[in-house]
Amino acid sequence: MENATKNTDKTISTAKVRSNLPLGPCFYRLSLDLDEVGCRAFSGINPGRFVELRLSELAIPHSESIPDELADAAQRKIILSRPFSLCDVKETDGKVSIDILFKVLGAATVRMTTLKPGDELTIIGPLGNGFKIDETKTNALLVAGGLGAPPLQHLADHIKVNYPHMRVVAFAGAQTYDQLPFTVLIDNEEGLFLEEFSRMRVESHIATDDGSAGLKGFVTQRLAQWIEEHQPDTSDSIIYSCGPEPMLASVAKLAGEHDIDCQVSMESMMACGIGLCQSCVVKANTGSDETSYKLCCLDGPVFDSKDIDFG
């Protein structure tokens, strides 16, 4: 078992923007080159961990570049750092770069669209616990809902490189085609697939609530279909999932019904990212009437699904 690593040292480093590319109407992929301190801290990290970015000094973009629905929110001051998971970590000749996939949702991410090559950011991290890789497994099923995609992209690449015996299958869901944080391509034989997983040679499946891409329905329905169609050896399989809590609850339920090991990366509001503010509590499953809570930023964000009380 490859253990997830919790870094108790809150490393502060500087990153320089390599690129900041728009992906569709509301997503961006930000690539950052780390300084020497950051390279040491991020070298060899497990997928599933996260960073905090200090964004208070970023400029507000021109008004025509701000979505109408965010015109008021964009004017708000940014006081706290913002948490982001990583969709890629690359190491080359001692240098480390990280990629962050973000959606334009509020004052901070609106400002992040102004980042250009050469700009510098302060990073805190890596933080939290990542995914645990059980090398005895032969099937890894990755289930992403909405912005749960980034850590699973990193995980897919990590497994393909380090555990070539494992079959990796990715499932992505969103409300509509435009809300998929991926590049969707069409193959005459295979139908729709996701370029980000395809270039890793990872099979991918899509579901959207309105049927605008892939299965009309929830991503958990597509996962259930695949399990029914392929009948994998459940003892040799594991599910990794990230997304909204109701989706994670459904994934955990499905995993339990099929007796498949499952790890979930929880999405929670994190103010500090280091356990001080206590704002990111998640209810733990104690197996008794006793109530217990864990901190998403310190104990997670990745948990065994059996350890979470989804209600």
C-alpha cells in the first residue's frame, strides 16, 4: 500500500506563472513553475493533496471580461487564501511544475483570469492527505463530479506511470456539456471521450444531467452501468471519487453495495487550510451513537468512504 502523506510543515513558496489557458466558457488551466523551496516540498507528493493561493493583490479584470452574474462579486476584497487541488505535478531535472484547474465563480477566481506568464504567486502547501494506492488492486475506477476532476486527473497519471498493471477507468459528470471541465472529443467507434484521460490511455465515460453529452443522468448511474456490464472482481477493484457531497454519498453507497473499497476526496469550505479556523468539519462515521468530526484540511481531504457519515 502506498500511503498518503500528510505534510505537517506548512511550506510557503513562490511560483511563477508559465501559462493560464481558458478551457471553454468558464474554466482555466493555470500552470506554475515552483521556486527551489517549492520544488523540495512538492517533489514526489501523492495525488489528492491541495494548496492555498494568496490572491489578495491580484487586479480586477476589465469590466467587459467579467461575467455579468459576477459583476458585483468581483468588487469584493479578498482577505483569505483560496484552496485548490492539483490536476498535474511534473518533475524534470529537479524542477517541479504544478497545474491548477479552476472555474470562474467569484471575486478570487475572476482575478485569477488576469494572471499571465511571468507573474508570481505565493503558495502554501502541499496540504492535507492524498489518495492511498493499493498496488494489489487491478481496477481503479475514478469518478469525478463537476470540479472534482483535478485530483483525479493527477491520480490517473500517477497510477498509469507507477502501477502499469492497474486498469484505470474514468467517469465524469456535470449538469451540462458546458460544465464539463474537460475537452470532449468524438470518435466514430468509441463515441464521446475526454482528451485529458485519452492521452494517458485511460478509458473515459461521460454523463450529464440534461443529456447534452454522454449518458443523460448522473455519473453514478454510468458507474453502476459499467460495473453491471463488466462484472469486475470487486476484491481487486477500488473506487476513487471527488465531487459534490451528494454525489460522493451515492458513490459510497454503490461501493458498499458491491463491496468495493472506496476513497472520497471531500469538497468543503476551507478558510485557512491548516486546521486553525475549524470551518471545514466533516461528520465522521463512528459506528456508534457518539458524534465525531474530522477536519477536511488536516484529516482529509481524502477519506475512506466508510469513515464518513453522509447522513
